[in-house]
Amino acid sequence: MINLGNFIRYQLSEGLTEHELAEDIGVPTFTIHGILKGRVPKSPDILKKLARYFRMDANLLRFGKLGFVNSQEKNDGSAGHLKPFRKVPILSQAEVSQIVAHQDSLAFLAAGKEMVETELPGARVFALHVENDSMEPLFHEGEVVFVNPDLRPQSGDYVVVWDHTGKPDPGCLRQLKKNQKRSILHPLNTQYKDTPLTSHQKIVGRVVRLRMNL
């Protein structure tokens, strides 16, 4: 189950007050206070605002899952309005490099040994395991994120970056930030440092959905 309190605490650790954060999200201050006390908002409108602010799917906040439904829910008559599900690959770091090498190809979709179902749009959407703790508290090691390599990332988006210089750990998940004319790769875990996006690195794709334990 997702812990909204961790998200709120992270934002507050960046120097915002509860009132300032509430204004940024567009919710009452008591909503923020309640989340810190362990109370998840029940209002769909408030959940949508929180989802928009934290760049995640509202279903993740509302139901604790990524818009997935079980097999019975998929097949019963009430689910006719749901988007069709399909399987996408969970790629390794080595397999992700194929996206960099063959940007217009769908061949990499056959590379993944593991598959996971999603209703997300995008012909080349794939999934990826989080490799380490550098993006905690939002992303935890071993969890899965869904990535769309065909969406142009904006400042504030979470992105997968590939370094083609042959580093031992060439892939990373970061938040993209703009500093004047520079692009900065920002880890959420304060034990890691911001780094500039270099000419040796390429943004593979934008994270379009946060996480699921597998």
C-alpha cells in the first residue's frame, strides 16, 4: 500500500511548510495534517490533486494499486469501460540499452524475460525494476516502474537515464530538473547528490506510472 505520508514528509523536508505545500497542491492545510496522521483522503477530487502533484496515477492513491484489476473484475460485465490490458516486458539495464540504440524499433519489446500487464497507452511502454535506494521514499529497490520512451520529459518528471560510456552501473532513475540552461538529475534520497545530465547520457524515457511490488 502506498504511503502518502512519506511523500508529504519528503516535500516538507525540502523546506516547505504544511500550509505552503497545501497551497501548491490545491488542498486545505488540514488535509496535509491528516495525511501525516495516517488518514488517507476519501474525496476523489483531493486524490486527483495529490496524484497530479506527485505525478502518479490516482488509482494508486485511491486503491493502493496501479489501476490493475483482478481477472474476475476484468471479465465481468461491469468492466466493459476499462481500457484493454496487454503484457509489456520488464527489461534489465542491458536490455534498456537497446532502446537507445534502436529508437524507432519495437524489437526490444521481445527482449524481456518477465512480463507484466498494464492498460497504459503507448506502443513502446516497458517496465523496469528500481535498482537501488537513490529515489526513496517514492521508489524503493526492487519495485517496478512503467516507462514510455516516446514521451518528451519535462522539468519535474521522473526519467530513466542511460550512460553509454560503459560505467559498471550505467542506468539510473532520477527526477529531471532544469537549472537555467542545464538539465539536472535529482535523486530523492538526500544521501545521493544532484548531477548534471552530460553528453554521455541519454534520457531513455519518462516514468508514466509509479510503482508495483513484484
